Amino acid sequence: AYRNVLLDIGHSSQTFQLCATALGYQTWITGAFQDTEVEKFLGIDGRTESALFFVGAGIGEKQGIDQRTIDRLISRK
């Protein structure tokens, strides 16, 4: 069952990204997030339901890393 859930997450996230991109939004996905914070925000208990993957969409600067982070990385050289 766990394998099927992971396959469903992959298909669902890809469909979300395709639809959001078609509407002109930028998308991002990650499995790295604070589980308890996301579960609290969503109002789920983390035992019978849990967050496995995070998919987002929005309007941005069309670059992978925000300018403030780029500036900080450059200043370290």
C-alpha cells in the first residue's frame, strides 16, 4: 500500500505542476518540511493522516534561488 501511495503522490504532484504551469504559475515540490508544523496547519493529527509531500505554486522572480540568497553566497567568496 505504501508503494501505491508514493506512486499516487508522484502522479498527483506532476498533474498539479502541469496545470499550474499552464495557468502561468511557478511551481515547486519538496519532501523536506517540518511534518508537525504542516500537519498542525492542515489540522491533521499525524497518526491517522500525515503530510508526505509538499507541492506549491505562485508568482516569483523566475529563478531557482531568491536574490538575497544569491547575494549572500556571492559575498562568501
